[in-house]
Amino acid sequence: MGQGFRRMATIVHKEWLHIIRDPRTLALVIVMPVMMLMLLGYAVANDVEDLPLAVADLSRTDASRTLLEKFSASGFYLVTHVAQNEDEILQLLDAGIVKAGIYIPEDFGRNISTGGVGTVQFYIDGSNPTVAQTAQLAAETVSQATSQQILIQRLERSGAGLTISLPIDTHILYLYNPDMRRMNFIIPGLVAVILQVQTLLLTAFAIVREREQGTFEQLIVTPLRSWELILGKILPFVLVALLNVAMTVGAGALLFGVKVAGSIALLAGLSLVFLLSSLGLGVLISTISRTQMQAIYMASFIMLPSFLLAGFLIPRDNMPLLAYYAGYLLPVTYFLEIVRGIILKGAGLITLWPWIWPMVFFSVVVFILSVLLFRKQIG
Amino acid sequence: MSKENAVEAVQLTRLFGDFTAVDQVSFEIPRGEIFGLLGPNGAGKTTTIRMLCGILKPTSGEARVMGFDVARHAEDVKQRIGYMSQKFALYNDLTVYENLDFYANLYGVKRETFKPRLTELIDMAGLQGHERQLTADLSGAWRQRLALACAIVHEPPMLFLDEPTAGVDPISRREFWEMIYTLAGQGVSVLATTHYMDEAEFCNVIGMMYNARLIALNDPDSLKEAMEGVLLEVDCDQPGNAESVLQALPEVTDVAAHGVSLHVLVDAETAEPAIRQALVQNGINPRRIERVLPSLEDVFVSLVNKENRLRLRAEIE
């Protein structure tokens, strides 16, 4: 045991030297999480707010001005251009200068004040469906609210001093993510992604590289045992992975205001368990790859579907049944629920238990199978 | 098992699918001897060495190294052997000292002897003053000596060297073999593969491998004496034409180019006049014909040709 521990520690020390001396690995370790955070944080997950809006108000009445004010007040739109007619709005949309346009015809105010229907033409740039959907929803909500207000005013005016209120008043309250901010969805997911991608790649590379340079064979002739080799190889990456989780969560809180609502210890503990599956997959890939190139192909073969199916970017609820159930086979699916639960809802061990036990189960199974396969190969 | 043998291979065989890489190879290496495994690339030398080191499992047959069965007592074998592969398996991003330190720790070199042992090895490899240099920056010959130092860090009584001099200049090759001699003098047994015939002269015993089989096994002098027939060195103009002319003669068993001259294998020295006559008839001037002692290369070529003739005959029948 004493000698075994010494041999394992020797591998850990050597692996550590590789990490700090290889600029590529260092880049993968430090740059990747930060880069992904920045990319997803600033580029991908831009929430729909202050969409540039062109306005052509030919009516110039109280009613039209009220409607436009409501649009500005909603926060979704920012009036950036005042147009004279419909054509000008279309030109602005064509040029991509505005994302939406609103045309209020001359008869709008008159129709409303005479109890008729005021028609408004609304244009949305549909090239980005996500943005367009939100823009459409916002436009509908704003015009409905304004319509209701006008309707109530009319009724109050006609009925003798009655106070009218709408029969159904639905209050919607978003729990956990009150502002519906996409970063709240993305950052916890990022923790899972980094643990999966980085750990898997680093582990696979660390073993395949030995094969490529012929040192693997040299290790086999030494008294080193396979469990000492595996533990020695993965321990440094466990440390690296935990450091990265801390970095991601910290940056998420500092830069994007996504604070951890639940227990940090629980998050760290479950991250460790999830790591087993990534480490296992890394070992598995190294077992079936001869070169680092093959390892990269194998890794993307595993990682791409796992991100799509696990619900990192696209919520799983909207998936076809087959894809939905396939997601249940991936440890990362459960881990995503767990991280989101802990960070956003402050959920604890008991609430998350339905997600925890399958994750633990799958992670341990993946790890043990991979290590057994690896041992069989070198034995 | 005799106590005097460091290695005993009995009918060692290894298949890769349908391909036979090593075919029933048997030999012994007495302790303290240098055994050279010769043969062209693909003859099965590396596969043999890998089986003896426990990297590959034999398909059939067995091997004992330092008295331990390779298949059943791999751990006992590992502690007693040093192995140096063709690739000089070193970590390029570690320094000279770190590479040695790494293997010394894996082999469990005792703390008390750790520092002096590493200093001793650095002196032996002539790497003093380069301890902190990255291995990537070392020349081929230095990498080779460092690889040897790493392989013997735990003072193994048995050393396996797989083409240890590949890609190293002739002077460094000679220096390397001197180190091997020194080790053998200290009682270390050595098995080295090579395809440099001149290196084979350094070995006490030679095994020649061809097409997965061991086709000869003896000490260098006996191999040369055992070569059938007489070897004549023919120095002439137009050696290219001469080769085909001589090949057609019934007295000639074999002709091989040897530098600018030809080595002609004949049954007896009496064939000389016939050779001279044939050359003159074809307008070739035989400047010099004399009997020479065969080199190991001649022995190998003659054995390979004999092997091929036997095989051809077997196929025809």
C-alpha cells in the first residue's frame, strides 16, 4: 500500500507538471470556461429588451400617443426612428436598422373616439425566431392592455358612473427566475457543460498522449498497477474541475448577478459525483482511441448529442418523445436539473433526490465500466 | 529451470488475427550474457521482446524471466527487468532529472539510495550539467542514454533493449555498446534487438529471426563457421552485369552485392576458374577474386536465401 500510494503520487506529480507546462492544456483549463461564459453570457443569451422600433404616427391623436407610450414603457422596445410613412418603416427594416416597426394610420384616433376599431400595422423582423416571438408577444400584450383600457373608459363613460373592472384578473408570478432572464438558465447549465467537456477531454488526452509517445508501454513494464495509474491520472483533473466550477459560479455571480441560492457544499459534493461520469467517459475514449485526433472525434461524438438531449440550451419539455426519454440515459441530464435546482431555487438534498439517485447511479456505472474496460485492455 | 539462465523462451508464439508475428521461438540467455536478436523489420523481434516483458500475452508457449513465469508472475518479473523501447519513451516536457526521478519513484528506489543512484546514472549517461534541461531539447544520442538510465534506475539484473541505437550516429552507437558491456560486466543479462549487423558482433549469442521464426541461434564465430560453402569476394568492372552472369552458373549458390564488390557463395574453392572464365567470356574484367571470411551479414543473407528456397520447394511440392 505504501509503495502503491507512492507510485500514484508520482503519477499525480508528473501529470501536474504536464498541465502547467503545456500551453495547450493550460488554455483548455483556464480559457475555455471563461470563453464559454462570455460567449453565452454576452453573445448568445441576449434577452429581448430595447428592440429598436420605428414609428410612423399619422394619426397624431391622444389615443395613438398613449399606445406608443405603452410600447416604450414596456421595456421591450425603444423608439429609435420616427418615420413619415409605411415605406420608410419597411426600408429601415430592410436595412436592419430597426427590428420592428409600427404604423398608425390617419384614421386611428377618429375610429377609436367614435367607438369603432382602430387598426394598427405592426412589423417584426422574423429572421431570428426567438427574438421575433418575444417581440410579437410583447406587441400583442401591449395592444391588448391598451384596448382593455380604452374599452373600460368607454363603458364607464356610457354607463352612469359605474366603475367597471374586468371579470377575470389573472396574476402571473414567475418563481425562481422572476425576470425570465436567460442567464439564469444558462449559467447553471454551464457548470455542467464545463465539468463534462473539459474533464472528458483532459482525461482522454492525458492517457492517449502516453500511447502516442510510447510512454504508455514503458509504464506497463514498471510495477505500476492500473488503479494507481488511473487514480494518478484523474486526481489532478478533479482539482482542476472543481476550480473551474468555482470560477464559473463566481463569475456568474459577479458578472451576471446569478447567485447561488442553495448550499454551495451540496453543489460541490454533487459536482464531484457527476465528475465520475466525465472521468469515466474520458477513460473510455482513451481506451478506444489510438491518437489524440481520434479522441477528439470520439469526444465530439459523445458530447454533441449529450448537450442537445440533456437540455442545456433547448428545454427538454419541447422535445419529441424519443429524444426526451433518451435524455434520461445521460448523467448530465440529471446534473443539469440538480445544478439549476441548487443555484436558482435553493433546493436541498431531499427535493432533488429524484434527480440525485439516477445521476449517482449512472455516474458510478459509467466510471466503473470504463475503468474495467481500461484494465482489461492493458492487462 | 536452470539457475544460470536469465531468460528461457519455450515455443513462444504470437498471432495477430490470422497473421503469425512470432512462430514457436525457443532460446535461452545465460546470466551475464548479451543476446542479440537480429533480423529485418517485421521479422518478429519487437513482438518477442514485448512478450518477454509482459506487455503482450503469448498466444501459446511460455517464457521465464529471472526464474519467474512471465504470464503467471508478471509483477515479480517487472521488478527485475529494465526495458528500453525503440521510441525512447521519455516525457519531453519534463527535465532530464524529472524523468529519472519519475521512474525511480515508480520502481520504488529506496530513499537512502535515491540521490546517489540518480547522480550515478547522470554521470554514466554523461548528462552532468544538463539535469535541468527539458528532454525535448536533447539530441538523439543523449535521449538514448537518458532512456537507458531510466530503464536501469532500479538496477535490474535483466535488460531488454528494442533497437536501442536506431537513429543514433555511429560514434554514439559505439559508446552506447560500451555502456552495455560495462553493465554485462557487472552481471546484467541483456537482450538487444537490432538490424545493424555490425552491432551483432558485440553479442555473445545471436538469434536470427526471419518471417516470425528463429532461423539460427549461436555465437557469432560459430555462425560464420557453420555457413555452408565458401565465400569469394569478386572485384570487377560492371558489377551489375557480373551479378546476373554469376547467378546463372551452376557452381554458384548465391551472389550478393557487398559495397563495390560482389560476395559469391560457392560449394568449393575449385569453382574459382569457372567464375573467372564466365566473367571474361562476357567481357567483364575480374580484377581480383579471393576467399574471404563471411561476415554476419553474409551468414544472414545466406540463411535467408536458404530459407526462401526451402519454402519455395515446399510450396511447389
